[in-house]
Amino acid sequence: MNEVLSQDEIDQLLNAISSGDTDTDEFKPVNSTRKIKIYDFKRPSKFSKEQLRTVSNMHETFARLTTTSLSAQLRSLVHVHVASVDELTYEEFIRSIPTPTTLAIINMDPLKGSAVLEIDPAITFCMIDRLFGGRGATSSNKNRDLTDIEQEVMEGVIVRILANMREAWTQVIDLRPRFAQIETNPQFAQIVPPTEMVVLVTLDTKVGDEEGMMNFCIPYLTIEPIVSKLSTQFWFSSVRRSSTTQYLGTIKGQISSVDMDIVAEIGTINLPIRDVLSLRCGDVVRLSSIKVGDPLTLSVGNKKKFYCQPGVVGKKMAVQITGKIEDGDDAEEFEELSVEGDESYE
């Protein structure tokens, strides 16, 4: 319990200090070494360092996907990487970008609210020049608004970028970002109050020889419902959980349409080139030691995969698969072959 001094005791203490009878060093604060943390009420911190690190990891994936997609779309070397992830007010973000610029308003479904993707004018005009068939040179007059045609062209670029954003966020939320509109004046892009805190992802972007920045601004009000998921533990556990089965169907779907050469090998022989050039219709070529009734080998690509036997289906020549060649098997040890199937391939 703290003892409260009476007025007489206070007067005596002051007299003792003024007369020098009491050493003032005895009255030091009890917790003089206590650390004081400065808190700015104008810029309240809404994100922890771990959450900002998770946002950075998500957009590293986004940067790699964007690098690939823009390189294919622009037919030019594009490089995108995360430069920084910062927390600031929306007003500070608006003041930091040039006027005019390319500001894409993005609806962050199923999250409430919108986000802003800002593309530096140097990068914008470089992309437009490439898509119009140029070499990617920027316009001499960058300080102008986009024409209606140029806005339509940039809308196509932004829509492709948003597809990459959806894939990068898939470990946290099934995000469905939708392009809303393009603004060139930051003052007309007031999606949240000026004092609202936002997380700003700055992406260094290089298209050909032109360099600039892309900024992705996400208000705290928009991202608040999933802030608890922006942790390193949740991020990596989600990656491990979905890495085995999530992409299996996609991979199978991608490779199922790949064309492969299938060759049924009857036999082999080594001939000098002069003998090959002298072959005529009706000549008989004796193949290597293969006997009538021995199974043939069926190669997929350059690898021997199956045993088979020749035949016909209707009026077409065909082979019937009789077994599978396991790794390490000798294709010429036919006596150990067991029939495992009856599929026919034309």
C-alpha cells in the first residue's frame, strides 16, 4: 500500500531539501530503467511483423506467377519481385504515388471492400507499346491520362494479373478479385478514409529495359476477417495440407492431353548407309535374333514400357499388349513373361 503524506510531513520534507539536510539522490524513481514504447494514435499498428512476413510470402508467389504470365503476354522479358511490405495510412499511400497514374480498383470478393493496384506510368506505357506491336519504348509524355483504347488494353493486363493474385492467396482464402474500374487521379480513388491503416506491397517491375513499381494497397478493413490466418504456422500447415492432393488432378489433366509416339519394335539390324541407300521394293532384311511368336516391345516415347504381339483389327494393323516391362527387366527374356492384359492399340 502507498502511504499518503500529510501536509505537515510535506512541508518538513521541502524544508529539509531546501536546507540541504536531505540528499535528493534518495528520491529516484523506483522503475527508472523501465522501457517506454511510443504509440502514435494517428497511426495505430494493426499488423504484427509475422503477419506482414506472411503477406510478403504470399506475394512472392504472386510475383513469380506475374513474371511468367506477363512475359508470355508481352512477348518480352519481364521480372517482378517484392521490394517491401509496409503498414501506413491510406493518405500516405495516395500522397506517395504520381499524378496521373494507373489505379485499378479491385473488388476483393468474398472479402468486403476494395483494394487498389497502382502501376507506374513508365511501366504502363511500356506495356501498351509492346501490346501495340512496338519495342516497349515509353512515351515521351508520361504525364497524361490514358486514352479510352489504352484503358481497354490495360484492363486486359490487369485481369491477367488478378488471376495470379487469386492463386497466390489460395492457401489463406479462396479469393476472387474482380476488376472494377481504372482511375488516373488518386484523389478519385478514395476507397477508405484517409486515416485508415493499409498494408502496402511494393513490387519492383522490369519490362525489357524499363523499370518501375507496382503497388498493391489493401485496407485493414478489407483484410481484417482473415488477419488471424496471416501467421507463418497457418501458412506452412496449409501448404503441406494441400500439396499432395490439391494439384494431383490438375497435373493429371494437363498431361492427359500430351501426344506421345508409340512404336512397336519388331527387331533391329545394323546396316551401312550404302546398303540402306540401295534398298529396293521386294528386298528381304533379316532382323536380329527374334523368332516367330516372340512378343514385341512397345516403346512410349524413348522408353520401352510394354510387351505386345502383332495382329489386325478390321483392315488395320495393330498390336495387342500382353504385359508390362518393369524397371530392370530384360526385354529379351520372353520365357519369363506372363500375360497381364488384352488391350489393343491401333
